[in-house]
Amino acid sequence: MAFLSLDEFTSSPDARFFKGTWIVEYHDRTHLPKGTYLDLGKVEIEGCTPDGNSFFRFHPPSRGCLKQCIHDAWKDENSNEKTETNAVKVILDQLGESMVRLGILQPHFEISDCKFITERPFAVVVLDTNALRNGAVRHLQEQFPTTQLWIIIPTVTLMEIGEKAATIKSRANDNPRPSNSALIRSRPQVTIASQAVKWIRERFPTETLELVPELLRAFRGYETRRDDAYKEPDRISINDRLILEGIKDLRRQRNLPEGVYLMSGDKDMSWLARLEGIQTIYPDLPDIQGASDGINSTRYSAESQTDVVCSIHRFLWDLTHVFSKIRVRKCSDNLQKCEKLELFYYYPTKLVNDWVDDKLEVTGSLGSSSTAETF
């Protein structure tokens, strides 16, 4: 057992992958019985360099196979057709978001004003939580490298991260329930979004969009409906309204009638913002089920004219942030030799510095690097 950062995990001699097919699974104690792992797909490692980097092709599970796995896992629990269908959608959506964050897949940007592409040397981009979690800023920079981005993160967005963290913590000791699979959707808004804020502040001019005091007073003391603890419709609606009014106030204060964009991964919010005269950038994410031959870890970017490469280590790292515990094991007929690793995000002894340094608990071993097949 070791507690490692991503760089330490990548360079660890016990985590040197080699050619072959690997099975990726996850366990989450909030909604799966103890010891039960669900299949997230297969990884075909096609080549390994001497320094341990691996190039791979990811094959996500089909909807049918994933639904059958979920049904088998919960056959003795309080599960039903609707719960299982919702869980399949949540899992596949989060796999797709992960592929976009890692740069393996690209979003299609729907931009309400073409001047963003053709005329402006800079743009002020306000981010909501969805835009933070899906890594859209990286792709925007890649597709428009000559446009200087000035990033603004609303205080409401940061508040949502804290609210989701509290929700996850409050359910950490719940008995496993199939409906708790919705927590998978909430986790990236804490684990991924907080890391994205740090990454953005290191690379772009960044500031915080403060809440409008008058609006805060108007909405103080509102009640949240309890019919769906995961969606919290009243809270989301009010937060969206605060962001939109904050953008309007920003444009008035700085005399910026144009050049201020809201980037949101929420289609409804993008639509509403356009109706109110706010320019928007909507990153439409691809469907991973459309990749019949699998998803390659390397792609060429025509915009930046560079290769975008994702390592197997970073791939597993991102999945652990979403699915809590990831197990990867070699697909082999030799039962006496079982190479596998387990990565755990919410280990009980995690300290404050471990959260800041983004460390995971890593157990298992793939053997020494001498066993690895290289080019």
C-alpha cells in the first residue's frame, strides 16, 4: 500500500503496465454491496516505452452489458428497471466526461457570436460548475490558441463545490442503495472542479465574480425542496440566476457590452442566457457509444497542430476521482499470476495535505519493469 500523487504513481516501479488487455472496474460503497465491482470496460495497451508510458485503446461497456452487470449486483436489493436505467446513463455520461477532460475526445463548441473566432484578440469567459468539471477550458484554448482568455469564476460556482462536498460527506456512511449511484454525478463537481480551479489560476488571468448583494438579500432564507436530494432544483435555479445577473452587472461596471461569454455545460442555462442577451459557449460532449473501434489515447489536434497524448496512469487517475475506487487487472488465463492494482480516493486516513496534493491510496503490484514489453 502506498499514498501517491499522480507523478509518483506514474513513476512507480510497481505500476509499470505492459502490452495486453486489461479490465477496468469500480466499487463504490455508497451504492454497491461490499466486494462488488462493476465493469467499466477494457483497455488494450498497444505499446510501452522504456520510461513506462503506455499507449492504449479504451473500449467502454455497451449499455446492455452494463445494465446486466448492475442488475446482477443489485438483484437482492431494492432495485428496479428505472433505477438501473438511470445508473447506466450516469455511468456512461461520466465516462464520456472523463474522456473529454483527458483530451482523448473533443467537445463541439456552440458559440453564439462568431466574432469570438474571427475578430477578437481576447475574451472574458465566465465559468459555471459544469464547465469546470468537463475540462472545457483546455479544449477552448486548444481550438482558439490566438485568443487571450480572461477567466472569471463566480463565487456561486465555488459555493456549489462546497455544497456538493457536504452532500457527499453526509452520505458516506449510508447503507448501500442503488439510487445512490447519482452521487457519481456529484463527485466530479468536488474532486475534478476543485483541481480545475487550481489549474486555471496557474495558466490564465483569473478573477472571482462576486455575488450581487441585492440579489443575495432577496434570496436569503430560501427553502430547498426535498423531493430529490441530488438535483436540489430550487438551489440550482437560484444559483444560475445569480450567475446571469452577475454577468450583466459585470458588463455594466466595465462597459463590456460584447466579449463576455458564459461557458456552461448546461444546455438549459445556455439557452436561457442567450434569451437574455448573454453570449454563450456551450461544449457539446460526444457520445462514447459511437466509437465502435474503441477510443484511442492519442489524437492529433489540427487546431494546435500537436499530438494530444493521455497516459494509462492519468486515465485511471481521473476515473478514480469519479468512481471512488478503481481496480485494473490483467486479462489472463493464468490464475496463479494475477496482476492488478487498486486506486482509492476516499481512504480513511487522508490528511489535509493529501487532499491538496491530490493523493490516492494505491495497492497491488504489476511486477517489475523487466517484465514489460516495449517497442
